[in-house]
Amino acid sequence: MALKSTIYKLQLQLADIDRGVYGEHSLTLARHPSETDERLVMRVLAFAMHAPADTSHGALEFTAGLSDTDAPDLWHRDLSGEIVHWIEVGQPDERRLMKASSRASAVSVIAYASSASLWWGAIEGKLLRAPKVAVWQVESAQSQALAALVERSMRWQITAQDGHLWINDGTRSVEIVPRALRARA
């Protein structure tokens, strides 16, 4: 018998001063049985970093993620269904990123964990033919601190300014400073 996903509810208040994006989002997150709390919060962080200012040109959505190998962790599709932004969390291989680059207008990767630097060293040169791909790294200590905020029902405030993200759950606060490893051309 297959294990079922665990459902998490998140009320997210987002204030991205850098991009001028503000809003409240009620998110339902399905955590695959093999997914860690750390990976779950990196998906939320990716949402906060890339949420559009409005949904008049489509919305940013969580996909089936680990349950669907042909889909990213998040994507922004326009109203016609075309993929505007393909977002991966973790350390995808170059074939996956090249495929994503051919399907979407923009591709972003949020890499985390202590092995992210090794992964980036091995893949960086292979992405020269993929100008649509941007890569961000979150230090392991920061992603683990954010994972400590996970509860089945959460209320978070995320404020982004000057490249820093502050996540507050009402009692605890975590600062995340994503480092750009590669900007989109």
C-alpha cells in the first residue's frame, strides 16, 4: 500500500519590497512521503521569491512535484496554458534543466543543502547553452532554520528587501539570503 501525502496549510502574507509584490495567499501544500520539511519550505520560499504581482497573466502554482517527474515543483502558466516560468527546488540534472528551458520562457532553480556547491561546480559549465536558467543557492543552515518553523497549520509573514527574506511565524524569525549563482541572460 502506497503512503499518502501529508497536507499542510499555510496563510502567507508576502511583502516583497524589491519587486513591489504584496499579497496574502492561502496555500495548501502536499508533502510527498519522501519529501523532507527542508524541501517543503524551499518550495514555499520559491513561491515567495517568484510570486507575480497579480494573476491577470496566470498564477504561480505548486505542481505534483515529486509525484510527477515531468513537472517542476512550481510553475507559472499564462491564461493559455503556456509555461511562463518553470521553478525547480533542489539539485536537478542538466538534462532536466535543458528540457525545462525548451518548454518555458524562464527557468529558476533554488538549490539548498550542504552539497549544493558541489552540484553547482559539476553543472555550471553544462548550462552555457541554457540562457533562460537562473540559479539561486540557500545556505544549508538557513534552509534548516526555516524547516524548524514547519507545522501542519502555519501563518507566515515574509518580507523581502535588498536581497534578504525575513520569515516570521509570530514567535520565531528566520533570515534567508539567497545567493545568485547564475542570472538569466
